[in-house]
Amino acid sequence: MVIGGGVNGVGVARDATMRGLRVALFERNDLAFGASGNSSGMIHGGARYLVDDPAVTETSCRDSGHIQSIAPHLLFRIPFLFPIERSSHSRVMLTLVDAFFQAYDEYQPLKRGKPHARLKADELHQLEPGLRGDLEGGVSFDEWGIDGARLCTANALDAKERGAKIYLGTTIEHIERREDGRVVAVCYRDLRNGRTGKIGTSAVVNATGAWAPITAALSGLPAHTARVRPGKGIHIAYDRRLTNYAIAARTIDGRQIFIEPWQNMTVVGTTDDDYYGNLDDVVANAEEVRYLVQGIARVFPAITAARPIYTWAGVRPTLHAYGKLEDKLSRDHQIIDHAKHGTRGMWSMIGGKLASYRLFAEEMTDVLGRYFGLPAECHTHRTHLPGGDEVIDPFALAERLAVDAVAARRLVYRHGSRARRIEERILEAPREASVVCPCEPVLEAEVRHAVVEEMARSVDDVSRRTRLGLGACGGMRCAARCGQIVAEERGLPPSVGRDLAMRFLVRQSRTRACALGPEQARQEALAIATMRSELGVDAVELDAQAESEPR
Amino acid sequence: MKRVLVIGAGFAGVAAAVAARAEGAEVRVVGTAVGASSSWPGACDDEPWDERERAAGLVGAALVMPDIDAEERALLEALGLHVPEGGSPLPLVAATSGRLRSTLAHDRALLDLGRCEGRVVLVPRASRASWDADTLVLALTEEAARRGLDVELAVCELPVLRYDDERRAHDADIAARHDEAARRDWLVERLRPGIERVGRDQAALLLGPWLGLVRERASELEERFGLPVGEALAATASTVGIRFEGARAALLAREGVALVEGKATRVLAGGRRLRVELAGADALEADAVVLATGGLAGGGIVYQPTEYAAGPEGAEASRSPFRLSLELAGSLVAVEGARRSVGSMFGPDLGALAWPRPAAPGALERVGVITRGTEVVPRVHAAGDVVAAEPRTVLRALRSGLAAGRGAARSVVEA
Ligand SMILES: Cc1cc2nc3c(=O)[nH]c(=O)nc-3n(C[C@H](O)[C@H](O)[C@H](O)COP(=O)(O)OP(=O)(O)OC[C@H]3O[C@@H](n4cnc5c(N)ncnc54)[C@H](O)[C@@H]3O)c2cc1C
Ligand SMILES: Cc1cc2nc3c(=O)[nH]c(=O)nc-3n(C[C@H](O)[C@H](O)[C@H](O)COP(=O)(O)OP(=O)(O)OC[C@H]3O[C@@H](n4cnc5c(N)ncnc54)[C@H](O)[C@@H]3O)c2cc1C
């Protein structure tokens, strides 16, 4: 029984299923709803651990290489610039940084990365003219980007297709133990219709990230037996690619932040603050936005005139330790066997990264294998994720479907060879080639595919899987239609579809409001007028947590 | 003759011009850039329709047309709207989102489903991002049933797109093609067989916002088919607003009001006459000014956070992040309710206040210039969305425009 549909949970579900275990996964919200879908979207090699913990760097790089070979369609290269401002010690600094990345170069081949380059100030300016004037020099280095939600979806799909049961929108409320402490069952509740039930099990994996202490407590153990230090991080998305290089910068308190080109937009991130609020409703606020923008503006001043279109926030399940600053805490992972707390057959997975999820899952499944006396070996690094087996030519696809080349390219990015399945839908029902979200763009067939094949149940879910509604219009052009399609596919009345659309629109608006700039503010006022005119603000209580489906 | 200068040519500006003219003033209107009225989707309310329906629902009242002043009615009609008789049921227009909503008056091309009772409303398929006949029919069927409206909606395969590029073209481009008689003949020709199958007295036709750009062509099609024909309401990038611009030009020409293209940058209210400076053109003088520059959506109010474009050093000074799109000494732009200064460099916390909730408009809808009556500063009157805390609706803009136009013309006489 796996609890949590983040990258660690789906990773274990996949691995355990492949090794012949019978697996059920429960996710309280949606796949990638937590940290996994709200990260910086980088499969980095863990360069920051190079000094304290080079083993982490090595495993990160090696596993990054594995992810690349099992899901090549999901990765894209993000070259970084690391500029150094001129100061009394900047020359020493540059030498140190250069040496540091020289050490990192050793691991780069593991993840097919390019070696770093030491750059003079004018070379930096040539590469990125938006960089601020007075620089000593800097280095370039190489990382990979990934869409965390797609990574989770691919793993969950694979597990499901191999026989795992996946329950989304279903929370675990209680973990039952026998007298002797052995886990025997979990009790769940479907959060949409309130239905409850109980399923027998002999092993429970708590992969609930920042929720882990809450989950551990469901079995009657004290929460601190699966303690995490919850570190909230936010990101700001801008409407286009402002740079072609990611740029590392520093905040006023010396923390490292970045601006990165990510898919069709630019992302600024990230903060790291202890967070004790509601984990099911984490949003960025204006203070966090200003703190980041101020830091980026020092190296990339044009950021203050750019157009932010939304923000997102997640909570890192960092390993708990007293005394260190949040930033210094290791992102390394750890498996807690709760046998030592008197509960047998339950483990908590704490920490981890997108980059090393597969390895973490492998370690966890090894533990399960030993527990069940199962000899089977791990194959997850050699078996393609769904869509990773074959490269599809987007231009040929565009031609066959008579759709935009951009639309086809995006399809291939998200689905790899599984884009074929969407193609099949369109060949069967040519009307499904029509565009639902013009910003991304997303075709009707992909929306239906997300509902039928990828377990999406709401507009929010479709958006997580397809990036629908994440353009500058905030979903005003597509949410209503997407809601109708979701409702239709799920056999629900259109009014439910409309409520799903409203919930998405309202939730997205909350993520934008804290980062408004001049242009987006006007767009926002237009969006409000549009929503009033077409849907009405009173159609749904504007509370993102409100239940919208009939019990 | 006294001169009144109106800044802004949306519903409020046009109404102000007409009213000032009626008072005998010489009137000029500056500004033709896109505002709320030129992206307006065609429904006309006094208070937001969702609020109206919520209030009516609470007391179980029927949705009927209130009595409208003759001057307002004439003006709405001149601007291309259909205005029902007082006491009749409110029109129900279909939004492309699948909602059926009431409205007081509406652009003539919009289809009132209340007029289609007992009929089958045909909704043709078209492969366009903004038009999904299938989901629209499902949603509208549920909405009609909820309202107890006796109409049947049906998807049909009748061709409405003629050329392949129309799958991707903007609504306005398709609308413009329907300004050509030949295209309308083509449409009538293509649709007739399908309609005749259902029966002329039993069918109605709901299309996207495509029926004419220079002016609406739904009435003509209605006549030729002999049944109700009209558009659905599309609130993003609507074509109705472009038709408004056409109707506006005709009306102002009829009234003898000059429409000057340009952007006002400053109103100087010091001297005997007011001076209005324009970007890239000579300043204009007037005895009174009407500020009808629209709200945040229309461009009359500008949001500029203190740190915007400030460079690495950050904000220069603490100031309100909202201001008018032109300089006017003595004016105050505020989010009513948060009018007091706030203890932040950055103004009110928009993260919490920007969006509306049921029965509570959001800050971005409320923000505007503070007036006493219609007056901002002596001889400068304001109307429409630019005024703080007024509902952002066409009828309010029109009404306040008439009042401000009159006020401006009279303030001159009194002076
Ligand atoms: C701001 C930020 C930036 C990051 N950037 C990167 C990066 O660039 N690269 C990188 O490799 N890593 C990055 N990380 C780290 C990485 O995202 C996380 O460590 C990783 O995703 C953790 O995955 P997880 O599965 O453990 O937790 P999560 O993804 O948080 O999943 C936990 C899931 O459990 C569910 N759940 C909770 N309680 C219950 C219950 N009772 N029943 C059922 N389900 C439940 C939740 O809904 C949630 O979906 C970042 C993290 C953050 C927050
Ligand atoms: C998407 C949308 C849906 C809507 N739906 C409805 C509805 O269903 N029912 C309803 O009743 N109302 C609706 N409205 C609201 C309605 O359209 C507005 O309330 C009304 O049009 C406001 O008119 P106005 O003249 O005050 O402002 P605007 O129409 O915004 O006109 C202001 C004009 O002033 C110009 N201007 C600004 N600054 C300057 C300057 N410095 N110099 C020169 N010119 C300047 C602008 O360019 C603009 O043309 C909707 C609006 C939008 C945008």
C-alpha cells in the first residue's frame, strides 16, 4: 500500500509492481499535487552537495542519466550562467567557482552534461545581453529541465498498466495495526463523494512528502517518528522566454536563486521558508515574490518590467535537523523503518529529489523485497517509461493531423511515443483535432486522453498534465470548455463541468494576484469582467477547497 | 458657445458627448483606443447580472425588464442594442461558456433564447478553438431546463465555415466576411436545407460571434430564413465591441461631435480655460472636461507597482500603485474601502483583494477616481468605469455619462 502520489510514491508503485508485488496507491489530491508538481522542474546533478556530500552529487548525476534513457522525451537542456559581480574578493571567488565546477565536470558525463566554461565579463554579456554591467566574469554549466507532473503521470501510468491500483482524490485516514504492531489494513475516504472503505494490507509505504508526519500519526505513532522540516518554496512564471540561459543570482540574505527558461516561459525561483500552514492549499504571497524579484533584478534588471502570469508553491520534505539554516539542510533522502517505533510493515520515505526519485524508489522496493522474501531485481532504470521507447517526429505528426507544428511538438514533449494514442483518437474523430487551449496549445483529443487514460478528474488535473490554461489569459479562453469535456467524459452534468472550470479559474487567479505587474493587472481586470459576463462570480463559492461534486 | 472636451470614447464618453450637445455645448471627444466598450461582449446590465439573479433568487422575484428612461433607451438603440419593453421578461443570451444568462438589453445580433420557446435551436459544428457545439448544447440544455425554458438544443452538421483558414482565423475576421452579401448568400444557401428539414416555424439558429463587423447581419438573416437567428455571447476578444465602434462613429457624426484620435497626457485645470495636453499633438482647450477614460480593464486606470521598471535598486518612493492614465492635479485614485493610506511601500495587498467574491467586488473592479457628485475637481467631471466603486456595467456607464455631460456643460454656464 503506497500512500502519496508524488514522485516517490509513484516511483515505488512502479518498481514494486514490476517486481511482482500487488500494489495499491492512494493519493489524497492528484498526482504531483505536492512538491513533485511544484518544484523548479530541474533534474540537476546536485552540484550544491559537491563540497559536503559528493556521494549525493554522484548518485544524482547517475540517476539523472537513467531518467534520460527511460524517458528521453521529458528532458530538455537548461544551460546555466553563474555570473560573479565585481568586488574586492571577486577574483578569488571566480577562481573558486571555476575550480568547483571543474570538480562537477567529472560527474557531467553520467548525465550527458557538457563541461563548464570559464567566461570573461564581455563573454557573459555576449551570451546574455540582459545581464547587469559590472561583472568580474563567471562560468557556464549544464543542467536538465523536466516537467515533474509528467514524470509522475508516466510512472503512475506504467504502474497502473502493470496491474497496480491507483486511487486519486482518496485520502488515507487511518492505518490499522494488530496487537503485535503489524500493519493489517488502511482506511480511506474518497474526498469527492465522502465514501469510505478499508483495504487489508501487510505493508504500507508512507510517501507523503511534507505530509509524512501527519500520515505516520494515522497509525497511532507520534508524528515525530517521520519528522520532516517543511520548507516552502515559490516560483514566478513569466509569459515568455526572457533569456535563453538560466542565471544564478543571490538574494539579499545570500541565498542562491535563479531565473531559468523553462519550456515556453521563464521561471524565477525559489524561496525556502519553514511552513506550518495547510499543506493542501499552499500559495505564494506578495512578500515572497518581491524578495525573489529583488534578488534577480541585481543581475537581470529587466525582470522588473517583465510580465508575471502566475506563481506556484510547494513544500519540500526536507530532512529534519536542528540548528542549520534551511538552505544548508541536505536534500538527501532517508527511509524510516517504523518497526523501531513498534509498527511493523510500515516505512516512511523522507526527502529525495526528482533527480533521484528512481533510486530512492529502488532502495525502498529493495526493503519491501527483503520483507516479503522476494528475490526479484530492479529494472526501472532499464525499462522505458510510457512514451520513452521511441522518438516521434513532431513535424510529420503535425502534417498527418493537420495541426500546428507547435501543438504537435508539445504533444510529443508530453507524451513521447504515446502521442500516437492521441493521434489515433483524432484519426477516429477528426473533430478532436480542434484546439481547446490556444496559449499552450492543447488539443481536444489530449484533454480527453488525460481524462480517459491519465486519470484526470478536473480542470486542475488536466492543467497539471497538459499545461492547459497556464498562459497569459489565465484560462479564460479554455477552462469552461475543458470543464465541459471533463464532465462529459466522466458522465457528469454540465453544471459540474462549469464548477470545475470556476474552481480552476479562481485558484489560478489567486496564484497571479500576488505577482501582478502593469500588463497583467489590466489582463486581470479583463479576466474578471469576462468571468462575470460569461459565468458569473456567484456560480460557485469562491473557495478553492469547497466541494463541487454531488455526494 | 461653450466647449466641452470628453476624454474617452466608450459608452460613458459617448453618452457624455450626447448630453453635453443637448445642453448646447460644442463637444469634442478624444481617444479611440480599445477600452472596455470595444471589447464588450454585447450584454447590457445596470448591476452585474449574477448579482441581479442572486438577489432575485433570494426573494423569489421574476426577472423582468425595468422601465428605462426614454433618453437612455434612444441612446442604447442608436448604439446598436435591442432594448425590451418595460415589464417584459428579461432576454436570455447563451454564453459560449455554456451559461444562459439574463441581460437588460443586448447587441442586436445576440440570440435571445427566450424568443425561441417551443423551437429547436440548431447549433452548427465548426472546428474552432472558441466554438464547441457539442459541449455547448449539453451545457445549454441543462441551463434551459434549470430555468424552465422550453427550448430544445441540437448539434447540427451544417457548414458555417467556408474556407480552411477559418478554423484558426479570429472571430472578427469571420464576422467581417459576413459583411459581404455574397458570403451571406452562401450561408443562406448552405443552411436552408438543414433548416427546412426541421421546419421554418420550429427552428432557430445559434452561431458564434461571426455575424458582421461593420454592423450586425443577424436581423437580415433572420428575415431571409424567417426564424430567430443570432450569435452566442463570447466574452474574450468579442466582435460586438468592434460593431460598437462603428455605431459610435455614426452616432457622433450625426450629433455633430468631432472624434479626435489621441491620448490625453495631462489636464491643466489652473487657468480660465482648461488645457488638455495630447501625446504627439497640439494641446486642446475647453471650458469643461469629462473624464470617461474607463477603469483598469479599459485603460483609464493604470496599475504601476512602485518597483515596476525600477532596476536593481528597487522602488524609488512610496506611492499609490494606481493612477489615472493622464495627469490631473487634485484627483485621487483609490480602491474604495481601502482609501486610507496603507502601511506598505506597495499599496493595498492585491494578493488578497484583487479578485471578487460573491456580493463583494474585487479591488480591480472598484479602483477608480473619487468624485463628489460627478465632479473630480472643478469643471472636470467623471463618468463610467473610471469612477471608483461603481459597478462596471454598460447602463451605469451610460447613465453616469449623461449626468457628467450635463454637469460639465452646466458647470460652464454657471461659471
Ligand atoms: C520549491 C521546490 C523546488 C524544488 N526543486 C527541485 C528541483 O529542481 N529538482 C529536484 O530534483 N527536486 C526539487 N525539489 C524537491 C522535490 O520536488 C521533492 O523532494 C520531491 O518531489 C518529493 O516527492 P514526494 O513524492 O516525497 O512528495 P510530494 O510530491 O509532496 O507527494 C506527497 C503526496 O502525498 C499526498 N498525500 C498526503 N497525505 C496523504 C494521505 N493521507 N493519503 C493519501 N495521499 C496523501 C499529497 O497529496 C502529495 O501529492 C523541489 C521542491 C520544492 C518544494
Ligand atoms: C470582457 C467584458 C465583459 C463585460 N460584460 C458586461 C456585461 O455583461 N454587462 C455589462 O453591463 N457590462 C459589461 N462589461 C462592462 C462594460 O463594457 C463597461 O462597464 C463599459 O463599457 C464601460 O464604459 P466606459 O466608457 O466607462 O469605459 P471604456 O469603454 O473603457 O472607455 C474608456 C476609453 O477611454 C480611453 N482612454 C483611457 N485613457 C485615455 C487617455 N489618457 N486619453 C485618451 N483616451 C483614453 C480608452 O482607450 C477607452 O477607449 C464588460 C466589459 C468587459 C471588458
